[in-house]
Amino acid sequence: MTLTVAEFVVPGSGPWWLFAGLALAGRSADLISTYIATPNLALEGNPLARRLGWRWGIPINALASLGIGCFPSLAIAVATTSALVAARNFQNAWIMRSMGEWQYRLWMSERLDQTSRPLPALCFLAESLLTLMPGLALLVFAESSGVAQAVGMGITAYSAAVALFTLMALWRR
């Protein structure tokens, strides 16, 4: 019998190790990229992650990954979202680390102050919508309960997270 990604897998089984490992690898990439970019979490966009900090964030992510491993579709979606978040973090992590968190934050604030108010919001919204397009295409047109649909879920979740956390940060300004 072939396992479908819509099935529940028993903790400790071979497939569970695969899916829990996949979720853990994705979450680890996100955490590592976040640490490289903002070790003090001064630039962390997710208020819950910032509030949890490293002390609670790491074990909660590890335990959540073990639970998520029981649900293959969810594990694939979480790994996809986490990989995209990590890639986005790594894009500017070197600049953040070289400048320092607070100096980078000040520099970004100055850049935002030197442009018209709606332009950054429109650019970030465009980024989210352009990312959303392939995610929705996979959700709508991929085989129901397949890997492609789970990847579409992850891309769609990433798009929503970028839109939400970026617009929250812009709103706080």
C-alpha cells in the first residue's frame, strides 16, 4: 500500500521520521537564518517569535515539528514555508549582521522616511501577490491531497506571512 500525503502517520514509524525530519529541517533553516540575521531578535517580524525568544522558540519548534510529522501534507507545507522564509532571511542577513541589528533598523527607517508612504507597502504587497500566484495555482490545479498541493499550501502560507508581518511593521511606523 502506498502512503498518500493526506494520511496520518504513526509517531516512530519510518514515514513519521521522514516527515518529522522534513518539518524539523525547514524550521531549523528558518531559526538558523533568523539567528544569523538578528541574533537579538531586534529585526524579527513575527511578534510571537520575538516574545518567545530563543530560549522557548527552539524547543517549541522542535516539539511542533515532531507533532507535525504525523501529518505529511502539513509537514510538507511547513517545510516549504520555512524554506522560503529562511531564503528571504538569508537574502539580507549578511547586511544586517555587518551593520548590526539596530544600525540596520535605523538605516531601513531612514530609507522608508525618504520615500513616499505608499510605495514600500505597494512593493511588499506586490511581492506577496506575485508569490501567492504559483501557490494558488498549485492549490487549485494540483492533484487533491498530493505533494504539489501541500507545496502550494506552503507557498500560500509564506505569501500570507510576508504580507501580514511586513504590513504590521509598516503600520507600527
